[in-house]
Amino acid sequence: MEFKNIIYKVEDNIATIQLNRPKALNALNSGINNDILAALELVKADRSIRVLIITGNEKAFAAGADIKEMCDATPSYARSFCSAAIDINNTLESLPIPTIAAVNGFALGGGCELALACDFRVAGYKSRFGLPEVSLGIIPGACGTQRLIPLVGLAKTREVVMLNTIIKGEEALAIGLVNRLVDDAEVYDEAVRLAKELMAKPALALAAAKTAINAGAYGTIEEGKKIECNEFALLFDTHDQKEGMKAMLENREPKFTNS
Ligand code: CAA
């Protein structure tokens, strides 16, 4: 499928959505949001895809929601505009496959929220993360305040959201906002390396781990404990659980079949 605002490809069981509005630093307008949502439907429908990478270009992952489109918005337009971004981020979180944001340059506002909704973030030294919405007279509208807290804690979240502090790559790594920091030219390749590491793991166990981790991060600890226990038990009905444990006991590499 051809898209106007993104480039979508699938290679070696890895899907990549590349945001492609370079003149606007990949600002997220309705057009690009609709393209991302459509690409996510393709990802959901293709069972051969094991990992999804979202990336931008060398200057920007995405510099936020499109301010030109939002500037004169009414509250009801603003609500429908942010519901598309919320849908994208919730879909990323609920996909059964791991997702990786490969971030070069600016990941601001809605761009930062998009990266936060991914399971992993790989970034370059020149990356810049921030939620500058308060300086525009608004607040993050696609769950940025909520997803940042479990990652970096309340104190840092208040700095980023209320003081609009911009986090540079090295600090992002130090505070756990990104998982891997590499040379800027290496970001996408490193994301592919991480994707391949993930693909060596059994897919059903990864999906269960993702469900349990997200429940723990965003729900109450009591709900999270129940979900973890349930996912744990259900995996004992899979080939890969038997194979993984037997291989360990027999001191050999496991042969996972994702079943
Ligand atoms: N929306 C619309 N256009 C944007 C944009 C955005 N968020 N960010 C950048 N652009 C456009 C600029 O208007 C400019 O377009 P023109 O060439 O037509 O003038 C082009 O991208 C290049 O930008 P700059 O010339 O500003 O580039 P720079 O290198 O000097 O600065 C920047 C880069 C610091 C990222 C600056 O562009 C900037 O501050 N952008 C806005 C960042 C921001 O506030 N994001 C939050 C948006 S609100 C939000 O995201 C709400 C939400 O949670 C849903």
C-alpha cells in the first residue's frame, strides 16, 4: 500500500513505519495520523511480522502534533484530533509484538508520546526528548503525562511537563527514557539489531510479558499481579514453554516454534 506521509516496509519479519513529512519535522497532522493507523492495521493483519520499528529522519523523529492544524481548533476539534493520536499509541501498546522507536533528532510533544508508547527506544546522541505543550498553553494530549511517570518517575515528569525541560540523548539514557544510545548514523541499524534479539525469543512469551508489564506500569499493582499470574499459567499450554525448559535442562539451545 502507498502512503502519502509515511513509508511502510516489511523486511525479514520486521515492519518499519518511517514518518515522512520532513519539511514539517514530521509534525503529526491528521493525514500522517491516518496513515499510521492504516499501517498499524497492516501490521495487525500480517502474522509474519515479529517486531515493529517506528522511525523518522535524521533531524526529527517527530516535532509534535501539527501546531498549524491545531492553532485555531475548538475544544471539540481538539478532542477528535487527539483521539487519533491516542488510538495510535494505545494500538502500539496493545500489539502482541514488541515495538521499537528509533529516534534521531527531535521527539517532542506528540512525537515524544509516540516514542513513549513503544516498548523500547533506541536513540542517537543528538536526540532531544520533550513535552513542551505547557509553553504553548496546552498540556500533552496523547497520554504523555501518564506514560512518562512509570518510566522516569514523578520528579522528572514534573520537570519535563511543567518546566518543559528538554532531555538530551545522554540524559535520556541515564534516566531510563531510552534503552540504547548510539551514534546518530547507527540508530536504525541498532533498532534492527534489537529487533533481531527480540525475534530470537519465543513470540507468545514476549506477548504475555508485554501484557503483564503494561498492566504493572499503568494499572494498580494488585491488577498487575493477577494479570502476570494468569499470563504465566497460560504459557504452560505452549510448545515453547516445554521446549525452553527441556533445552535448559539438557544444556542445549532451544528450538522455538512460536506455538
Ligand atoms: N507543528 C507544525 N509545524 C512544525 C512543528 C509542529 N509541531 N514543528 C516544526 N514545524 C515546522 C516549522 O513550522 C517549520 O516550518 P516552515 O519551514 O514552513 O516555517 C519547519 O517545521 C522547520 O521547523 P523550524 O524552522 O522551527 O526548525 P528549527 O530547527 O529552527 O526548530 C524545533 C526545531 C525546536 C523542533 C521547532 O520547530 C519547534 O519548537 N517545534 C515545535 C515543537 C512543539 O512545541 N511540539 C509540541 C506540539 S503540541 C503537541 O504535540 C500536543 C500533543 O501532545 C498532542
